[in-house]
Amino acid sequence: MSYKTDIRKILSFNFIFSSILFSIYPLVSGNSAVEYIFLIPALFSAVFLIYLAFSPLILILHKIPFAGKWILTAFFTLFHSLTLLDLAIYKIFKFHINAMVIDLIFTPGGLSTLDQSVKMVMTYCAAVIILGLISYRLIQFSSGNGKRVFSIILILSFSCLIAEKAMSAWAVSADYTPFTKNFKVYPLYQPLKMRSFMEKTFGLKPQRDEIKFSAPNSGLKYPLKPIEMAENSKMPNIVLIVIDSLRFDMFNPEIMPNSFNFAKKTGASVFLNHYSGGNATRFGIFSIFYGLYGNYWEKILGERRSPVLMDILNKSGYETGVFASARVTYPEFDRTCFVSVPYSAIFDKPQGDKVAKDRAITEAALKFIENSKKPFFAFIFYDALHGSYDYPPDMEKFSGAAKEVDHIFLRPSNINSAFLRYKNSAYFEDSLSGKITAFLENKKMLSNTIVVITGDHGEPFYERGYYGHNQGYCDYEIKSPLILHAPGRKKVSTAYPTSHMDIAPTLLYLLGIKNPAQDFSNGLNLYDAKSLSERKFLAAFSWDSAALIRPLETMVFSMETYNLSDFAFYDSSYKQIKRKKTPEDILLLKEFWTEASKFYK
């Protein structure tokens, strides 16, 4: 080598500089003093894991003769510059660099969507030059033995890693919001979640009245304005029925006769061009209750923020009953959608198989409805249609169905028997939801009860080239039927595509709030035909990506820093198409960007 530097010093000095840059993240987050008990070890833990990941590459680059010093300088300049850019993005929009950001930066005209002045761009370019000089000098200073400083940093970082993981595991289980609200402050950070272990081993399971969050320290401005109720607002009962994995084309008189006849008899609005807020239960249910984009999930979860819908129901004196075949602890709906609901009002541990559980929650819901002495909100979440497509033998309407579903061995050539099993399960679930609606009708309650029937997401069976949800954003995966019975209201126009994000704004409108949907939601009021007609796209989310859905095309991109290259277009059959981005695409991304950040402080 033409220069004598110690790789340990190179890593150590740049680690210290990265830590200084990372220390700015909490400063732009507006954190309280107690939150730094977690944020300080989390800072060193986050930087340590990033450096641990690219250390092998640094070792290789360091061995390159002659050019190694300059390559390392370029590498660290790039890394520190990206950190600085991420800091700017995080300060403005409260999320980190992802595929959408990268695409906007490198697409002609895309950078203007950040609404940054020429002065700002020049300032950043100057900062990059300064970072380059700093990176060069840090390598120049790396001569001599760096064993001692490297050892100190290694011990400190490892200690912080252990402390941070212990604190995050404790905070998740104890619902300590000053820590949990900060899980997304640093890029690429992942907390340790061990709720079941912590509950069984240490008994960490706080009561509902112990879960508190101090609003002044919130990272959210949700809602944007105080919610106002109209005087003498009506207080109709609300029954919300969600069937896991129910796709839109199951709603017909053959597969769902009870729901079909209920809608026909009551004049309910039926939406078949209706999209979930995501391709998984987490985002489907979240979008129903909050009416928010899926990127808000982590912040809402971290702060244990209740939906505006549930807040208004609680404030209005509603009695709430939650009936779910699967536990509401994962996804963490008990910490989000139902955080304000007492555990005693949540029935999510029915006994038996899926069929027995769905039957049990039906009976429990009917008992709750019958015994309610004041306006009530009942949420019923069926699970038999999910995954295994269960149903009792006496309800096998479609012959030739598979006896069980072997997901690993499913192919287009043998998918039909699994699909028939799915249809039988949907038929069974409809019989249960039919008991709920029949009871309401027999008790003369429909004149004062809003009824919503939908699915959390769909389920494709190779119609678009793949099977199962949590895969992509094709219509069979993210479209579910929506049946809305609102007493005293005319049918809603179903000419426009609708979203799960529209459900909460619509329910609150029916309850008599004065605020426009934009004050607390990314969705729209289904009775606002003008706004529906002007909507340019629908958004849907998955674990690490998002999609903008238009009638003939879907744009998909990553929302996470670890996947910066995922940006693609798909046609109406969900086949990927190759084309360049247009000015219209850039404007859509700008609108999405605004909506995805407007509820962050």
C-alpha cells in the first residue's frame, strides 16, 4: 500500500463523526428529557449496526493499492452525505430515504416536488464538499495504532446495543410511550419486541388506564384540528363486520346470499370497486379505523394513539364490544385501534378451531347487541376464510373442494380445488354475518343501526400470476366488497373507486361531525361525490412498500431505506410494464408525499 493507515482508526473516527450526525435526529424530533434515556443508547446501537454491516466492504477497499485512500474517501463522503440528506428528509417529512425519494431525486423535474429553493440545493452541495474534506482528513489522521480507541468504541457500542434492546423490549411490553414513540427516529433501526416472553416471565401487561401519552411530546398532529360535533347529533348504533381475506367478487347471491339479500332489502350501498388500505390485515384494519396511510402505523403504534373514530364514540358514551376470532395483540390492534377499549370489552380468545371460534364470536356479539342499554359499537372480525379456508362439512356448497390447503404445493394447475374451498368458507362466513343482520332486522333495530360489511383485504388465486395476499397489489388481492347500510340515507354513488380509508370519515359524518375528512384522514366521505370524482389515485400499503392505484395502472415503490431500487409500474392485469416516468407521475408522487406526511409534526 502507498499509505499507512490503521483500518481501526478509519472506522473509529468515521463512527464518531456519524454519531455526531445521528445526534441531530432527536434534536429535530422535539423530544423530552426522559426520552433521551432511550435515544442516546439507541443512537450508538443504530450507528454500530450500520458500521457492522459495511465493515467487510471497508476492509476490502482498504486493501486496494494506491487508490484505496481515495475510494474510502469517496465511500464515506457518500455515506455521510446520504445521512445529511436523510436528516433533511426526516426533518421535513418525518420518514427516511426510500425508493420514492431516490426516484424523485434522480428523475428530471422530480427534485422540484421537494419544494426546495436553489439556495437550499446549493447549500447541500456545499455541505457535500465539506463532508468530502472531512472524510479525507479523517483518513489522513488514521495513521498509527488505533487499537485502543477502536476497543473503547467497540465496548461502548456493544453495551449500548444490549441496553437499547433491553429497553425497547421492556417499553413494548410495558407500553412506555416515551420510548416506543421513538422507534422510527433513526434510519434502519429495529426494536426488540418480546411481548409474550416479557408477559410470561416478568408479568408485564399494563392495564388500559396505565397506557398514557403526553400530547405536547407527540410527533403527530392528528387530528389537524379539534373535532366538532353538530348540535343534537344522532347516535345510531354501529355494527362493523370484517371477514378476513374476503375479495370483492365473492359478493353475489350464490356465495354470499345473506349479505346480498340484506343489501337488496335495505337499499344499502354496495361498493365492488373498493380497495383495502393494504395487502395485509395490519394495514387493512388500520385503514378502516384510522382512515390513514399505512406509513403512519409505526408512529401511531409507538404513541398508542387512539383513532378519532373511537375517541368520538367514547366521548359520545357508546358501549363498545370487540369480537375477534384471532388475537388482537398481533398485529397490535390492542395498542392502536382499540387502545382506548377496556380489555373486558375485547373478546378475542374463543375456544376451538376456526369454525368454532367464528361461531363463538357471533354468539357473543349477538348477546352484546341484545343486552346493550345505550348506543353501541360492535366490531366482529371473522377468521375462518383466512389461510386455511375453513368451514363445517354441512356447508360445503361447492363440490370438488380440497380437504385441506397445502400452500407450498399449490400451482396454477391445481389451484381450483383450493379456490372452491375458499368459496365454501366465504359461504360459511356469510351465514354467520347473516345471523347478525337477521337479528338486527328481527329486533327492528335497522332503523337506528349503521351496518358495514367488508373484508380486510382480498386473496388472489393465480388470476394475476401469483397466489395469496401479502404479495403485491393486484385487484384480487386488495379489493374487497363494501356494504354500507345507513338508516335514513339514500344509496351512495358507487361510480368511483373507493377505499377503506373512506370508512372512518363516512361513519363520523353519519355521527354528525362538522370537520371535513381532511382534518383527520387521508380518505374521503363516501357521501361527498365531488371529492370522490376528483381523486387522482388510491393508496395501498404493505410491510415495506406502497402503491398508487389508478384505473389502468399501478405504481409500486419501496417505503424503506434498505430497498432503494424498488420502483415499478403495472398495468390493469398487474403485469409489469417498462416506461419512463411522466410529469403526471411526479405530480401524483408529490400529492402522495403531502398526504403521507401531513399528520406528522
